[in-house]
Amino acid sequence: MAIEEAPHHWVRRALFPACAAPCAAQAQTAIGAQDALRPAGIQAGHILQLWHGTVALCLLVFVVVLGACLLALWRAPRGSRQSPADLGTLDDGPGTRERRLLYAVAWGGALSSAGLVILLAGDVLAGRALAQLPVSGALHIELTGHSWWWEAHYRDPVSQRSFATANELHLPVGRAAIITLRSDDVIHSLWVPNLHGKLDLLPGRTTEIRVRADRAGTFRGQCAEFCGLQHTMMALQVVAEAPERYAAWADGQQRPAASPGSGSAAQHGAQVFRNSQCAGCHAIRGVAAGEGVRIGPDLTHLASRQTIAAGMLPNARGHLAGWIVDAPSLKPGVRMPAIALAPGDLQDLLAYLETLH
């Protein structure tokens, strides 16, 4: 076996199939909860109220219909093979039974229509409440959906910070964010149920969603529109944190990548990055070979993220090694190719990527 093939053999043996399920489970834990019944923002709260009202009305309809069925069964005459046909009682006048049935159907139709009107009114009121979120001094984020990962560009009109990251959003608690949604290829759909409802990302068009996190936490976002083979592996981590912690995070994200120490393994790893296929698809600010490239996620501060591969794997050295040398076997259909590296070059590249905090 040639030396450049060794990493591939190690990845297939070490990662599949024994570690595939545990890795996915660990990544799900790291990326946070996804729970529409535990709102973390006022807009998710409005949606939950609409849900509670809808469930209550549907439960009332169910109880009424079930009660009517049980009453009809209780009052129904017991018959046998010799029982005459049920033609009504003798004291029923001509057309009396038909009028009773007509009244019952009319009342049922009227009550059903009233229920639908109530649901429509609740939906309209919830929509208005969602649209009335104050956005003065809001944070601006442009979120682009790719197959299958998320690209985020931040623009803060208050601090004038601007930077790019991937598969992860950080929001300051109590401050609104205007998120402009774009798609680079097919229709995607953003859904962070703890903060808001679903909204599609359409190729060639822009849509906009406004959110505000009112409590700190880590929440899972998900592409909710089938977009291809790895649709379910297109997660977005949303971190709501105190304003001062967000400011520190944003300040770090705005800085270029730190230069590795002279003569270190990380310095050689940076050279491996520049000379390999990595620099053809990924940008690292401060590394000229990758400046401005947007085929793959921005890696300037890769080591600060909790997951890789759009939430599929924890951001740990072994998982990162497997992703580099044979991403298609981990996530079939992904655009990132398998990269053949000598073991020493791979270890130095990992050492460099771990410096990108």
C-alpha cells in the first residue's frame, strides 16, 4: 500500500461502522436542543400560543364528536334479525326526521365554520405579532444555504464589525437580528424552533427573518426542506449568549488567523494547507492562498466551533482527520473530495487547524 493511502485505510477501519452512530449522537448533544415547546424568544412564544390554541380547539372538537358517537350508540335500539326496519316512531309527523337531520347538519356546519374562523383569526394575530418585533439597532446576518452546510456573514451596524463563519450563529440575548436568507443551489428551509418558525431559502431570491433570543442557550437549527442526499445532516448551531460574551466572540471572529510559530509543526501544516487541495476551496483570512474563496466553509476560526460537517461530527482531532482524508465516505454526496496526505503532513495540518481559534 502506498503511504498516501494509509490515512484512508485508517479512517474506514476506525470510523466505520463502529463510531458512526456515537459520533452523530455526540454531535447532536453538542449542537443543542431543538424543541418548539420551550421557546427562547418572544416570537417562538407567539407560535407556541397559536399551537396551544389550535390543540385546545381540536381537542374540543374531538370530545364533542366522540360524545355524539357514544350518545348515538347508547340510544340506538337493540335489534335482531326479526326487528323491523327503523322508519321512525309512530308519533313522528311527515318530514320530522328529515328536518331534525337538517338542523343537526346545519349546526355542525356552523360550529365547524366558527372553529375555522377562530383558527384563522389566531393565525392572523400571531403573524402580526411576529412582524412587530422591534429591530432598532438590530444585528444583520446574511445566511446562505449550500448543499449541505450554512454560510453566515455578519454585519454589525453598531460596532461596524463584519466577518464570515459557517454552520454556527451567535446571537446576543435581548437584541434583535435581521437574517437575510439566500440559497446557493436548491431550495432550503431554515428552522430554529426555539426562536422562530420556518422560512424557505429560494435560489435567485432573498427572504428575511427577524429573531430575538430572550434567554441564553444553545439551540439546534435544521434545514426543514428536503434538499438532497444529506438533507438531514444540514444542521445549524445557534448560540444565544450574554451581550458581553457575544462581543468577545465577535471581536475574535473579526481577527485574521493567528500565524503559527516558526519551525513548528503548525507552520508546516500551514504550508500543507496552501499547497494541497484545501486552499482551492476554503478561505483562511490572512492566508493569501485561500483569501476570498467561498466554495467551502471559511476556516479562519475553525477550532472555535463545536462541530464540523454542518453539525454531523464533534470538532475533535480524530473526526477532523477522518473528514479531511475521506469526507465522501462520512457524508456521501458532499462536494469535498477525499484528500490523500502522507501521515506526517496530515498530523501537521491538524496541528495548524487546531491553532485557528
